[in-house]
Amino acid sequence: MKNRLLFFALLVLTSFSLAQMPWSAPAPLTDTTANNLQPAFVKDINEYSNVFNMLLWQRDFGDRSRIFFKSFENTQIEIPLSADLPGVYATNPSAAMVFNYPHPDYVLIVWQSNQNGNEDLYSVVYRDGQFDPVIQVTTGASDDIHPNVRKNYLVWEREGKILFSEYSSTDSTWSDEIVLDSLNAGRPVVGFYSDYEPLAAYEKDSLIYLKERFTGQGWQPSQAIASSGENRLPQLVPGWHFSILWQRRQNAQEDWDIMSYDPLWHTTGNLNFGPGNETNVQGVEFLWITQRDFEPPTLIAFESDVNGDGEIYANELLYGSLVNVSQYPGVDSLPALSDFSYAEGQTRQFRVWCAWQKFLDGKWQVWGSFTETDWGLGIPPGEEISSFKLFQNYPNPFNPETTVEFYLPHAAGVQLEIFNLLGQKVRTLAAERKIAGLHQVQWDGRDEAGREVSGGVYFLRLQAGNSVQTRKMLLIR
């Protein structure tokens, strides 16, 4: 139906070995008791090889609503998280996996509820199959709404202000709130770069704004990344190629289109997949790269009214053509994308879910569909390398050993080193003169003294003469 190349020129990869299965037949993902709405997946499981996707949603009983949780490891168990009280409505769940080495990792879940009269935020931590006690995050008289969580970072909206807080697993507390913007702002989302410093995007005066925190410099002034039109509902897509997505229309007579922004190159693009309104966009990167240095493809899903009612569309990973994921009758809205789960893959190695709320036969229900894909990205047949290049290590993530390759167009003195997130050198893999050509080195996950290093993110740095390149690696213990 609607065919476009995938944005950011990510993919001219038809000769690559990544293979994607067709989307599964749509089906309900939850018990059909009452109305089920607002699906949201636990984010940031991409860096874990043994974690199943986890789903949150709102179950509305009419006189009250609650937040429910389930893991796709056992889809029969649905766990209520919020209070079960008449007149109390819990809504807008958001959650993320938090890497907490050397302590156990955990899932941080936040939602809003009118349990104490006005709208406040509540949180709970899930680890080792157990839930900690629920914490009331905000307690003021004003309404706190639209929470969004990534890592241990939280942003939300309060009377036109955007606020930020961080969760500490050491003492199970939230930091004092920080005001990121104080006027006419709303619908914030939070994310982080590879150095784990946070950034937030939000609506303000019909534009989308970006605010970043840099190591050692604190929060920077906000900057508008949309210059015209009506812009709504930003979404962050963290990964190797970080991007921001949102919906925009130039005026009330035009359709909503999907926009994208690249913070690295400060470029904005209009994705515009075709006629009709394209809204409520979501995105996730396929991060599991095993060979070389090609950009990971990005999967996006959005709501479209091109056929009259709401339907959910997603792009194919490699070729950018669109698939009607929801397919069935009914009004479909509010898509949510999971991360790629290695633990769930069956036919292929990784499974990703798309969930949405469907209005059918007088009720709202959470439906979903999945696709699976391989991770076999490599150099296309016949590619010639002619310049200095540090390739992505493979496999990545890895345990206990990984291979590093680099190419020199001419002989040069080479320094190949590994650093941790604090910038401390962990290991020197090469410090010598090398002839021109392709070279290969292994790293066994040990430091200079032969000790095993802890699991986590590490950086490769290759210098040859005045040329320097870096790559990010993930060691899993």
C-alpha cells in the first residue's frame, strides 16, 4: 500500500543476511476482563540476552482502574500493581530495565493515580521475580501527569512545567525534583546517550524542545528542534543511532506526518509514509550487531486513518515497506513497541512485539503481534575497503571473548585500547607498527593484569597516525 524508503538513509542492505519473519496474526495479549488500555512495554532490555519482554497496561473496571504487569516468560500470570479502591484510577504506566552492576538489575515502573485526591505519581521496583513496596513519588496539591521512565530517570508534567528526578536503588528514594521547563510545556519523554547522561524532549508552544545534561556541565539550555507547524507527542529512540520522532502538521487542514531529528548531526526529516494522518509514533533500534560497523535498522510503528478507522502500521526492518500489523476489524490506536528479546526468539533469534488498544464489540482490549529476525549483519558481498576503519567487534554483546578488526590503507603505528565508562584504560590490545591491510585482534574480557573485568559497556579506541575511531562494546557476565 504505502511504500517509502526508511528514514535517515539507514538501509541499502538488500544483500545483507538479516532475515525477518512475517508479523504474527493479531491476538489479545491480556485477559479480556473489563476494558484494557494504554499498553506499554518495559524498555531497555536490548542489552540483556536472557530477559523476556514485559507488558504493562491499564485495566478499567468502570468505577476504578488499576495498572497490571505480565512477563512474556509466563503470559498466564497478570499481576496488579496499583491500589484496588473504588473511585481510584491508575493510568499512564511507564517502565524501564535498569543496569545496576554489581548489584542485581531491576525494572523501575511508574504510573499516575488519583489515590489521594489529585493526580500523583507512584513507583515500584521489580527484581528477582519480586516487587518492592510501592512508593508515592509526588505529594503536592497540583496534578502530576504523563510520567515517562528510561534507565533510573523520570520526567513528568505539572501545570505546564516539565520536571525531572532520579531513582536511587541504594536507599529506594527519588531525588529532589528539578524543573527542566517552567512554562507552557507538556508530554515529556526521557532517554540517555551512550554515556548514560539523560536528555528530555517535550512539547512547548506547538514545537518540540530538547534538553540535555552533559557530564561535568549539568543541564544545558533547551533548544527547539521543530521550527514550524503544530508538533506533538515526541518519542525518543535510544541506541547506536539516537533519534527523536514526533507527529507534525503545518495547519489544521493538513494531515499529521511523522518527523525525525538526529541530535548528532542536528538534521530534521519528514518521514511522510503516505496519505492520511500518521500519529502516535513509536520506534526501537535493532541493536544486536555481530559484525562490522553498519548502522542498525530502526523499527517504527504508528497509527494511521488512511482506511477510515484507526489501524497500526510498522515498517519492515530492511526494506522500509509498511505492514498493516493490526489487520482485523475494530478501531486500533496507541501502538507500543517492545525491545528485541533474544530470550523469546524461536524461529529466528530475536522477537519484537507491537501492542495496541483495540475497540471492538463495545470494549477496549490490548492486542498484539510479533515478528522475529536474525542478527546476521556483515559486509555485503564484493564490498571494497579503501580507508582507515575500525569495525564493530563481533559478537556483540559477548562473553567471554570478542573479535576486533581494523583496516589500514597504509603502514602505520597503531594504538588499540579499551576504556571503561569512567574513561579509565582497561587494556591495550595493540601498540606497534602494522602493515597495510586488514588486521584482527581478540579480547578475552580481561585487564592488563589478567583479571576478568566486570560486565558492562566498554569502548574501543583505535589510533593510527592522526586518525582515531571508537566503537562501543557490551560484555555480559
